[in-house]
Amino acid sequence: MSVSSTRGDTWTFLTNHARVLLCLADDPEARLRDVASSIGITERAVQLIVADLESAGYLTRTRVGRRNRYTIDATLALRHPHEAHHPVGDLLNTFLHREDTQEPRPAP
């Protein structure tokens, strides 16, 4: 039995919320337009996700000049009951391969 290409080829392990959080952890001053482009979703979708993450306390937005800087509270637990014993920092550290998710990546 073969899996339909319309269903079987489209799912992924991470949600767009996780992807947005990872992008902002990697570059806290990223423009939401650039986050959207790198993930492959619309800028409006990223704005809604950022609003969700802010209202849940995972993100804090600070205005720096004409840009926003995003700070992540890596101590908050993941939301699903099966993962709630892990802080979001565990997810970020796993995918970003670093110990402190609050520091911006070094300049090249």
C-alpha cells in the first residue's frame, strides 16, 4: 500500500511555532519578514505566531531603534503534557547546538 503524495510528503516533526522560536533564538533581531522567508510561511503567519509566543510568555519583544529584539524565556515548560517536564531551552539547545539560548550568535 503506498502513501498518497498529497498527504505523506507534507508533514514535518516541528510546528511552525517551534520554527519561529528557533529562528528568533538564532537571530534575536531578525525581521519577521526574514523569519517567514526562511521558514516558508507568510509574514502574517509569523506575526500571529509571535503574538502567541508573547502572550504565553515564551518571547519578550523590546524595541531597539527601528527594530525589535526578541528575548526567549528558555525556562518555561513545553506546552504538550507529554513534554511538559522539559523547558523550551532543551528544544532550542538541541537544534541550535549551544548551551545558552539567550545570547545572540557571534558575528561572522
